[in-house]
Amino acid sequence: MTLELTYAEDLSTTTWKSPAAGLWVASDSGTYLGMVERIEGRYVASDSTGRDVGSFDELNDAQLALDNFTGAPAANSRDMLMMKAIVAMTGVTALALAASVVLRWQ
């Protein structure tokens, strides 16, 4: 018995379209992957959620970077602080709601 493995990169069907001068949009089977914009002589790539992938001298480099981009860049300390604050406030809110339910039934 022979087992053949197909890797995701072999299945990539990324297509690029340029709907306007200085703008290239990437999609895969109709799913928006991101875009590259020419800004002040550089090619700036961003993923489907608007996260920065990088700024490049050449269009091809920007497109390759976006095509190979697999996730979010490391969060900075401000982002981490905001996430921790949101989690803490969610916990406080849940505790307050639970306490109000308990007190109401007493």
C-alpha cells in the first residue's frame, strides 16, 4: 500500500487581480486573502484582516510574503495589556452578574 501526502502549498490557488492602479488583491477560490498597495514607491502588504505583513521594494516580494503569511505578527506590549484588561473586565462582569442573581434569590 502506498500513501501519498498532498501538502497545502501544493493546493494553493492564489489569484491576483488589480482592480485599480497601485492595488493588487489576492484571493483563493473566492476567499479574500489580502492585498498589496503601492504607497510612496513601496509595496505594502496586508492580510485579510488588515494586519501588516510588511513593506517591500518589489511587487513580487510583497505578493510572496502575503502568500506565505500564516498568522499574526507578535503582539506588542500595549496589545497584550489591552487583552488582559478585557479578560479581567469580562471576569469581573461575570462575577457581578452571578452575585446579583444570588442576592436576588435570597
